Amino acid sequence: MSKRHHVTTTINGEESDFLCEPRQSLLEVLRDVLKLTGAKEGCNDGNCGACSVLVDGVLVDSCCVLGVEAEGKQIDTIEGMAVNGELHPLQKAFLEETGMQCGICTPGFLMSSKALLEKNPQPDEAEIRHWLAGNLCRCTGYDKIIRAVQRAANEMAGEKV
Amino acid sequence: MTTMDKKAEDLRVVGTRPVRPDGADKVTGRARFGDDIHLNNMLHGKMLRSPHAHAVIKSIDTSKAEAMPGVRAVICGKDFPVIEHKMVAQGEAGLADMRDISDNCMAKDKVLYDGHAVAAVAADNPHVAEEAVKLIEVEYELLPPLMNVRASMADDAPQVHEHSFPGAFIAPTEAHIANASRIHMANGDIEKGFAEADHIVEREFNTETYHQGYIESHITTVDWDSNDNLTLWTSTQGQFEIRDNLADVLEIPIGNVKVIPMEVGGAFGGKDRIYLDPVAALLSKKAAQPVKMAMRRDEVIRATGPSPGAHIKVKMGVKADGTIIAADYHLAYEAGAYAGGPIFLGVVSSTSRYNIPNLQVNGFDVIVNKPKTRPYRAPGAPQALFAVEQVIDELASLIDMDPVDFRIKNLTRSGDILLPGFPLAPLDTEALLQSVKAHPHYTAPLEGENRGRGVSYTMWFNLGAITSARLSVNPDGTVHMSSSNPDMSGTRMTLAMQAAEALGIDVAEFSANVPDSDSIGFAMPTVGSRTTYSTGIVVIEAAAEVLAEMSKRAAMIWEVEPDSVSVADGVFSSGDKSITFKELAHRMLDTGGPITVHKTGSPQSFIPAVAAHIVDVEVDVETGKVEILRYTAFQDVGKAVHPDYVEGQIQGSVVQGIGMALNEEYFYDDEGRLKNASLLDYRMPTSLDVPMIEAVILESPNPAHPYGVRGCGEISIIPPASALANAIHDAVGVRMDSMPMSPHKVCAAINNKS
Ligand code: FES
Ligand code: FES
């Protein structure tokens, strides 16, 4: 077994530290070491987006980042998306628009959508489809996911749908 | 007991769109899927898989793996009980050879496909297990692989299995040649029929192997405890099928096995059988610790699923007035490494839509050196329809008839006897096609070069089969509903809605769950578009018994005859007395104790449903890429319990159908090694590849269900391939005889034409 490193980081706004082997991905650290199982593994090679998290505000596939790279970084995961029990408008919109079926892809889509709306608060359909093309969903056919993101964007802009 | 039937206009809950109970945990990341189990002292198992498609295992040396620090157990085929070849009933899914199921979980003497499991390691962490797997030495003697149905059916093909029963998925096939068994069905006089035809079209098609593509891999955690009791936490379509298959394969009593179904991260037919479960169980037994096993994505693609590739020949004859007079289908489907692919459903789905007086079909279930095929959403249908619905389109244009009118002229209608011999149960097939014609999409102008429109029409069936449910009334008037079928996409809600409808209370009063295999009656898995329909019936029957019991309680309180108590919309009354469901629930414990009804049933199978799709495409003649401009899917669902979910089922099915039609396929090299076992190279549709999918819901009630519900989960995966093929023909004038219709094939077809 290779030597473990001590990593200090910030996860969902709180300082955190953990031990991990150099070969462990951030996804593995989140899920198996820190027991934050909201990020999901669909492929472990950067092709499905189920493991999406934000590192210093940048959307990444956490299966393609090493745990040791989290040193000194701010990590945001799905567990931090609802604040004080209040769902984020995206979470509400995914519920109300039925933007999920099995739900395994949902945390990843939510993190990606959140990153999109932070960059571009009023994306059109083509922009949403382009941005979310790194997240695979096998259940929904994407239609209701796109609508959920549109709805959340509108609500966040203070408009009525 | 009074009938529980309700007309559409009287429904209060069914047909509304409440937010699902499991949704909040899914948007916050708290829902617990198969991989979210962490047990104390848990080990991680990893598999060694064959790099060869067909080989004899000469020897396995596990000593180096066993010696590695952190390794707690190593097993291979010899650790499995030697079980006889025996066909065991799988409910209405037919029969399966338990020896084949065992061998598919881990090879004993021979490996039959690239990725076949050969040995496994349990270690303190997954990385150690993976390193140890690499230390296992296996000596193989290579055999020639058979990689498609034509190779396997050739006269000089080597026989893959020394012993193999004919396939028996849903219905049995009969022994035929070394690597293939057969179904033959016919009516009329096929030669006379073709002699009467004014036009005959004869075409040949090939389709490739493709995968269900669920985003969650196969994952199981097994704890074999000191009393020889096994507990499994797994992602499955059927906790009972896993339990019973595991007991059969390991030769242990069913009573020793408990299966806890986790949230299912997609399945589509591919998670109804054991793969890792007996392996993890034997590792757990050997190590005396719980073991989790999770497949990597490449293992999922190499060793699970897939849906069969096929070789299909279609010959159809039509009279000048538009009557289809004769048809002859040859359907040869891959079974995979073991017999029992979906050929029967290919036969049924290809022959049920049109009344053809002279009809014959020969279906073949063919062993090839690929993973054992598993059902994938309407298994067996898309392949056959890709072929037949293109020929239908061609016939319509030969006699210069509108393709929808041509289909209407030849439709099967309620009561018609279908080829397998049963009558078509009530549904309005013509109304569906009339709604296609009446929809603005059908007549919308489609201008621009290389653009075209295609349609396709299909029929599919709901399974009934054994199912169980329990309703428990709580003293505060809330209700616990347990249903035996794992929820793949919202059935806890659609069942609770039916129970709420039947009990006359609000759906918010329900908490719905899917219990472990110890805690509810047996059921067939969530397959065959059955749960909302079939378990729905059982839930409604349980609700009727709850109401009857509560009426007795009311009668006891009022000291009247139970017969004098009536109930409507959650209020019980007799004469001038009345009491609400909630108030009466409050009195439950002092009027005779808890009210819990457990109900099992086996509703009718072969409930039909129909769908038709219209698609507009633009073909890039330089690259062969097909862009989808507009898509409208019409589907008769009997009664949409939750219209959002129904739309979601339709949209999801369509996009899976588009994937198989345009992109998805297994690429094997000459040695039978899979070359695209990743989600980069096995390319499923992304959000960029598809437009919004308009879902048009039709409701011709199903008389076998109290509210008219038909299952809606599968059918719309069938038409996309043929609708797209017809649209491509309309756009650029070429007939696509090979699926997927990937850009290079479309390009080649265009170049061959000019
Ligand atoms: S698990 Fe990270 S991209 Fe698929
Ligand atoms: S909801 Fe199942 S993969 Fe997206």
C-alpha cells in the first residue's frame, strides 16, 4: 500500500482534512473516505459527468482529479447545494419538472447546471444543451432536464414562468 | 364487494402531477443506490475477466494473488457448487438453465466471451484487489470465436456448447442446429399469398449488438454471516429473482437469503439477473467479512446486457388496392453465449400490427461468443421493426398510398387473432394512427435540401405476472404502502396515486416503499411495462379490502349492519352518520386493532399498447450525419396515471431508440475482443444530439385495469430506428439496411446510389 498524504481542503464551505493515497481520485475520497456519496460514479474516466463537482468554482469530473489535488482548494458538492434545508431553485425545478427518473445522474446535472447559471444566468436551449453535453442521462431523453434548467434560470431571474 | 372500476372523468388523483416522494433525496444526493452502502469491516471484490472470446481454461494459479498483503479471499470456478443443467421456471419470463446462469457468473471450464469472469479477489481496498487480480495466472487454449449469427449458423461452424437446452425466454424454442434453436409460426398459404400479390418487396437487414447503457453500474454487497444467512444490498429490478437465482446457483436454502433492493440507477431490462452476487457471496463466505463488488464501466459493457444483433430477411407482397397479402420473415437473433435471447418477442412484435392472411415467420435463437443477451426495453422488437417498417414504407410508395393510410388499411384491431394464437385485447389502434394524420407535424411543410420525414407504427404488450402489495393504515390516517417491485422511475408514486384514488384520500397521506425480500410477498421483477399496470391492480384490490374492513369498524361504532355503510371520497356513512377516513383510522386500535392488507395477484398478460412516431431529419451528404429536426411520439397508455412520468418514459425511450438507430454498437476485432468498452467509444446520445421530444398521449382504456391503465415504459423505444430510416430515405433516397445508421454507412449508401 502506498503512503498516504494528509490533505487540507474546504468542502461545502467548511474546512476539512483527510488522508489519501496518491492514486485515489477525488471522487473516491469524497465517497469512500469522507462518505459524501452524493457524487456518483458512472464511468470513472471522465465520460458521464455523474461525479461532477466544483473545484474553486470550476466544474470538474471528480473521477479525473486526484484527491491530493484538493489541497488548499474549495470543493463544492451536491451535499452543499441546499442551504439550511432550503432547496436551491435548480433542485426545486428538477423536482417540479420531473427532471429525473432513476436519479443517478441528477447530482451531476445539478452541479453542472449550477456552474452554467453562475456563468450565464439566462442561457437559451442551445447553450444549455451544449453545456450539459458532458453529462449523460440514459433515462429522460434530456427534454425535462433542459426545461428544469430553463425554469430555474427564469425563477432565479425573478421572473414568473 | 363493489367494483373498484372508475371512469376517466371520475378520477381524482390519477391523472394529476404530484411531486414524487423519492425526489427530494435524489436532488440532494441523499438517495442510497447500490454503491452507497458502507458496512463495517467490508472488503472490496474485483474480477479477473477473460481476454479471449472463446477458450478452454487449462489452469488457474491464484497463489501469487493469495500471498499479497491485504488480500482476504480468492475464488475461481472450482469454488462454485457443480450444478446440473436444469431448466428452472422464471415466472412468465420463461425458463432458464441454472447451470448456464452459474457459468455466466463465473466460467468453469471454458470462457465464452471477451470479459467472461474467471476468478475474483476480495481485499481491504479496491486498488489492492485490482493489483491482486493481475497476479492470477490463467492458461488458455484458444478456440475460434463465432461473432455473428451467420458465422454461428454456418454448416461448418464449431459447436459452442456440448450441452445446451433450446432457449426459453418467455416462450420455448425448439432444437434446430448446433448453435441455434428455432421458433416457427405460420398461417394461411404463403405461396398462394405471394402469387396473388401485385408487388413484392424482398430485403435483407443486419443490426449490431448494443447495450442498455444504464449510468449506474452493477453493484452488490453481500454479507455471509456466521449462521450461513446471506444479506445482499443490490441494485436490481427484482429482489426475488436475485434471491432465488442465488439460492439455486449456490445450492443453499432460499430461506437463508435476504435481498435488500437499493435505489436503481437505471436498468432497462439489464438488471434482472445475478452477475456479481454469487461471486461476492462466495468471497464473503471465504473471508468471513462482507464484500462489495462494483463493476467498472468497461466490465459492464463487456460482460453484461447487451441487446442482440440480428440478421433479418423480409419478403412482403401487396395487392394494388393496398392489402398486404403475404409476408415471410426470417429473424436470426443473437442469444449471446447462452441460449434464451428475445427471439419470441421479435416474432410477436413483427407479426402483431397488421392483418396478413398469409404469414410465416422463422425465428432463430443463436449462440455467439458475446455476453449473454439480456432484455432491453421492448426486447427483440426494435430489430424486427427496423426491417419490417421500412418494407411497409416501401410498399406504400410502390402503390402510391399515404404511408399512414396504408397502415390503417392493414391494421389489426381488437379481437383479431394474432399469429401466436391469442386475440388482440381491446384497444383503439386506428385512433392512434388517425391522431398522427391529424397532428400538425404530419402535414407541416418540410423545406430545404436533404430533408425528409418518416413514420413508424408499433405494438407492444404489458406483462401481468405475480405481484404483491401491502397497505397499512396508521392511527393518524396516513398509510404505508409497500410494493414488491423495485421502483425504476417513479412507480412508488404511481402506485400510491392509485391507492389514494381507491381509498378516497390524498396521495400526500402515503409513504411508499419497496421492501426487502423477507418483508413482502413474492413478485416477478419490474419488467415488461408491468408495475404501474399490474401492481396497480393489486394495490387497488388491497385498498378495496381496507375499505371493507374500515366499513365494518364504522358499523361497529354506529351499531349498524356493515352492509348499510357506504364509502365515497374518503368518507364512510350510514343513514345520517358519517366519519372520515382519518377519524376512523384514529379509532382503529379500539375497534379491533391494526388494519393491514397484504395482497398478491397475477393480472392478465399480453395487454397491448400501440405507438407511432413522426421524425424529420436533415442528412449531411458530405459526412453522412443525420440531424433530427423534429420528433413527435404518439403513444396509447390507456390512462396516464402521472402524465409527467408518462412523457418522461416516452421521451427517454425515444432517445434510447435514436441512440441505437444512429450510433450505438459493439465493435469486435477478428479475435472477438471488444474494442469500444467505454462511454467515450460506446457513444450514447448526449443532450446536444437530440431535440425536444413532443409526446402525444392517447388514452384508450384497458378494461383489465380498474382505471384503464396500460404500461407505458417500453414501447416508444421501438419506432425510432425505422422512423429514422424512412426519414433518411425520404431525405436522400437511400434505403438503410444496416443498424446503426452511422455516418459512414449513410455516406456509403449515398455514394453507392450516385
Ligand atoms: S464517473 Fe466521472 S465522468 Fe463518469
Ligand atoms: S435519470 Fe437515470 S440516468 Fe438520468
